[in-house]
Amino acid sequence: MMVFAFDRDWTVDVNPHPQHEAVPLAWVRHLAHDTDHEVWAIGNQDLKEEADIPGIEALAERYYEEGVGRLGEQNEFGRYEYWPERPDRLRILAEEFPDATECIVVDDIDLSDVEGWSHYYAWDFVLAVERGGIPIDPPSREE
């Protein structure tokens, strides 16, 4: 089992980078629903609904003793008082799945320095998948 953490903006084709290729949402949904891999929204949480995957609230619920309460109160815009930084989100996610064979984060922010994670920009991830470097057998882009 692999763990995948996806950002949304400038990463997935629901909000692609203006100059680079994005990961098809169909691929994210396939990984989440048709494989045994763990797939999480690690950046913009709109991806939770778009791909029907868990995000930071679910991670907080699993990880912190006080669950989602650790994040504090939500304001009128739905933002919490505390929100773990992206490297911390990845560290927590990896701790939750210690038996993962690999942890891959796909994000437009360079997270290559986060220990235990392989970082890909969306366009590099798509290329790696299409060349067989990441064996996930995604559906066609049109699905």
C-alpha cells in the first residue's frame, strides 16, 4: 500500500497550473476508490469533496488525542484557529500509515525536503505514471 497526498490548486485538473500539465481528477478518484492505496487531500480542502477523499480534519481526528478539537474553533469562513503546516501534515500522515511501501506527495510547493516522502510536481507525476515509474495503472484521462 502506498500513501498519496495531493494538493489541489495548480496540481489537479480542476484548477490546473496555467503553463503545466495537471493530474486528472479521475486518477485521484481511481487511486482512492479502486485501489488499496491511501489517498488524502493535503492542500486545498476542496479536493475532499471533488475526489471524495479524506483531508486535514480527518487526519486530525485520527492523530490528535483531542481529535479535530485540536484545530480550535472555526471562523465564519470555515478556517480553524490552528492548521498544521504542510510538512507537518505529511509527517503526521506518514506516522498514521507506518507500513506504507512509499509515500508520494503531489504539490506545486516543493516538499522534497520532507523526510520519507517523494515529492512530485503535477507534470512530473503525470510523466512518471505514464512512463511506468509509478505503477498505479490509472484510467484514461477522459474518464
